[in-house]
Amino acid sequence: MRQNAPGAPLIPRPPALARVAAAGALTLTLALAAPARAEIPAAEVAAWPEEHQEAYAMMIARCGLCHSAEHALAPRLPMATWSKRLRAMAKVGPGLTGVEMSEVARFRIYYVARNPPVPPSPSPSASR
């Protein structure tokens, strides 16, 4: 039991499982109501080898539940760190199998090799 405000009656706190279920329902509702996430243009995807098209489709279906394609593929992390995070997310999120994780990882290597990160432009104060 807890007290909401000074002088207010004690109100029972919902069990932890009920709070988690309510948070999950809210998250799902918000995800379904969210606008479509940006994806890679279909013409670009069609030019890839079939194995990478399939891995991309799986990535969008699974990883796209929480991330945009741009976020999932962003080369901001070294591959070893990204792979470690992929394994951790697969346990709590999309439920990827080991084979599926390998396919997504190979696709990311393919994609990042063709879309390397753009180095930041030097700040004006750095040239002084």
C-alpha cells in the first residue's frame, strides 16, 4: 500500500506482473499507431543479390518492430560490438535464431561496405 498525496487514503499498488503487462500493451499500441518507418528504396533493394534481399526483408520484419532500417544498419558501431548487441536484442525482441542472426550480420557487412559512413566535416574552429 502506498499513499498518493499527503492526507490522501492509501491505494493498493498493482502487482508487478500487471504493471509489466500494461506497459507491454501500451508499447504495442504505440508501435501499431506509429507512422511507417523509413526503409531503403525498393529499386536499391531489387539490385542486391537475392540472399541479401531476403536477409533485409527478415531484418525489416523482425528488427523493424523497434528500429528503422537506417538505425539498424547504421555503421556507427564496429561489427563486433554490433554483433554482440544483435545477440542480446534477439533474446528479448524479435527472437532471431542463430542462422537468422548470421544472415542479418552478413547482410549488414554487405550493406555497410557499399554505404560507408561519411566522416564528419571539420568544425570551423579546428582549422584555426
